[in-house]
Amino acid sequence: MFEGLKNLAGMANMARQAGDLQKKVAELKERIGRMEVEGYGGGDAVLVRMSGDFQVNSVQIHQWLVEARNQALLQQLTQDAFNAAMQRARDLAAEEMAKLAEEMDMPGMKDAFSRLGFG
């Protein structure tokens, strides 16, 4: 009988922890969305500013690149800047998720996030 109560208490504790985790993940997602990262192409020829949830905030193209009228170069450097910003956003999310996993004492979560493409 007491074993059954112990199991029930354990299940209740797990449910509480799952609820805590769900709340903290939602808070983390919101916090990451408010963060901003930058990606550059061609040094500082192209700058992309992006939120942590991959929304583009701004794109800046240096005047010399516009005046060069080199479409292929402009496209490549813009692509490079977007890719750099997206990688930084992924890295930022992975760092924040690793902090959460550590805070909640969840060993192995950092590796799990890496397998999901974060980090």
C-alpha cells in the first residue's frame, strides 16, 4: 500500500516538474525572441540584424557595394550575412537552453538540443 502511495507521490512530482519545465521553456522562447543578433557579409559590406526567433529586423548594405553594381557579389554577401545571423541566433538559443537545462538540473539536455540543431 505504501509503495503505491510513494509511486503516486513520484508521479505528482514529475507532473509538477513537467509543468515547471513547460513554463520555463515558454519564458525562454519569449526572451530569446527579444534578443538580437547580427550577421555580416564581406566584412561590414552587408549587415543583417535578426531576432533570436529568426525575424529579420534590418538589412544594411554599404554604399560602395551598391555603387559597384555587381549583382553576384551583392547576392553572395547578403546570403553570407543572413547565414551568419541565423547561425548566431541558433547558437544563442542553444546557449540559453543549456543554461535552462543546467538551472533545472537536467543532465544530457545540452546534447539533446545539439541533436535538434541548436548549437
